[in-house]
Amino acid sequence: MLNEWLYQFASWLDTFESSTNLHESLYMYGWVESTHVLTLTVFLGMLLVIDLRLLGVGFKNIPASTLVDRLDKPMMLGFIVMIISGVLLFYAIPVRSTQSIFFRVKVILLIAAGINAMIIRRMTRQRPLTWDYDPSPPKKVRVGAGLSLTFWLCVIAAGRMMAYDWWDCHKEMPHFMYWAAGCVNELAAFEQ
Amino acid sequence: MDLLFIFEWLDTSMLADFSKSYAGLFAIVQTFHIASMVMLVGMILLGDLRMLNVLLREVPSQKVIDNTGKWIKIALVTIVLSGVYEASAIAMKLYFNTFYWAKMAGLAMGLAYMYLIRNPIYRRAELSGLEPGGAIAAEAVQPWVVKMVAVTSLVIWFTVSASGRWIGFS
């Protein structure tokens, strides 16, 4: 049901001329993707600094609250542009992206990273932070920071692997993979 | 000097046999290449924005620069190791790719700039008392020089990152 709905939505996006134009443009698609990668470095670069501090392995002589407070704005600025450019990249190739197992894994990981970020935010936004000057923060904060870095490394991996066609719908693969990738036409052929 | 022989050697090396055989491992190495690029640019960005007085103004700049140093070195080692592995799989393609050479030139320029110009000027700026808590030294560095150095550094490293992405498009 969800697979059919997603496929219809992607097919509808694919009917827009601007979607095709963006995908087939000589330079624009490249610039959007470059923007996506560059803003990823801004967003994840700032997040990395915060997470290394929260893990207790870097920036130990700077109060945790200072890094969390001051790096929030550039991090969120990078995040917003990264999301906008990411939506444009999806818009340029909607059907293949929707039916990419790696894109689906990436979205799930993004949601997991978002939930984890909200939990960390709750733990680090209390003022005053009792462990602000401690080189090593409490265990639950360190676990959260470790999870954050793991999730984002996996997001990069999934994003990178979207470029490969290993599990594309036109390939021969197990029934479960057709379902997981949302290959509605191939699944329908199976049922006939 | 023509470097073709290096690429021909790399293309027929054991490393190339390995990297061409395992596509999944190649993708994982690519992931670490991107992640280490994020680390490198993130740390440089933090230091440069601090020297531009945009970020972490209440933290002495020396503290920020010193903290980023270790991670920049880790990122550079990972970038080079993963980069050589990636290059071995498509050595001949890269040799004839304009953006690859743009990236390599940018990388060489970025490294030379960071260790020969950026870091010494930042250190001198800290010593000359331009930053809060810095001791007064004889040779002061003008604030506009520090800012120019920071902006140039950002431009170089963003160019390196962007040209890396364009290798795939050309």
C-alpha cells in the first residue's frame, strides 16, 4: 500500500518538466549536488566538533555548553541548505530515488539520527550543565554522541551507495528486496 | 613532468586488482573518504571562522586552533590512504580527468598554504595580542591580514571539496 502510494507520488513528480530539466541539465544538477556535499561538510563538520566534545575525546579544554551553544547556528544553517539541496536532488530523479533501497535506508537513518539529536539536545540544553568543564561527560551523553556519529557515518554510506545500481528494480533479486525497494511493477509481475 | 607511468603502475598493481574486485569495499572506502573530508573541512572551517571572529569569540583562538590540529592530521592521513585505494580502481580514467588534477592541485596548494602561511600567521596573531588573552609581541599581524588568510583558506578547501565531487560528473 505504502509502496504504491510512494510510487504514484514519485511518478507524479516525474511528470514535471522542471524535474527532467534539472536531471538533464549540463551544470545545474552538478551544482546542486556540490552544494549538497559542501553543506554536508558544514553541518557534519560542526556536529563532529560537538560530538567529539560530548564523547570526551576532543576539545576537552573548552566547556561543552560553549560548543553546543555557539556551533548550533552554523550547524543548522548547513543542515537547512543540505536538506533543500537534498530535496532538489530527489526531485530531479524521483522514481529511481523512491525505489532505491539505499535511499530508504538513508531516510530511516536520518529519522533515527534526528530522534537521537533531540535526546542529546535535551541532555545538553540544561543550564547550568553540571559536567560542563569535565573532560569526559556522563556515560549517557557519550553514548548519545557515539550513536550520532555512527548514524551519520551510515547516512553518508547510504547516500554514497545510492549511486550504485546493485539493488535497482531492473535487477534480478530476492522477493523481499523488491518489496523493500518498493519495486511495485516487479512485485505485481511476481503475483501474476 | 609526465606522471603517466605512476598511474600505469597503479592500474596494474595488486591494490588495483583488489579494489576492482570488491565493489562493496570500494563504496565503504568512499564513505570513509567523504567522512574524513567532512572532518578536515569541519576543523579548518572552525579555525578559520574563529579567526574571522564569527565563532567562539569567548574562547582564545590558540585553544581552538590547537584542538583542531590533531583531527586535521587524522583526517589527512585517512583522506590520502582512502584516496590512493579509490584511485587504484580507476587510475587511467583519473589521469585523463581535468577535475582530478584540479583537486590534486587544490589539495597540494591547501596543504602548503595551511602549514606555510595559515598556521604561522595564526600563531603570530595570537602572540601579537590581537586575540583576547594574547601576550603583546614585537611583530604584530594586522587584523585584515588574519581575515584575508582565513577567507583564502576557506576558498581553497571548499574548492578542493567541490572539484572532488565534479570528478564524478566529468
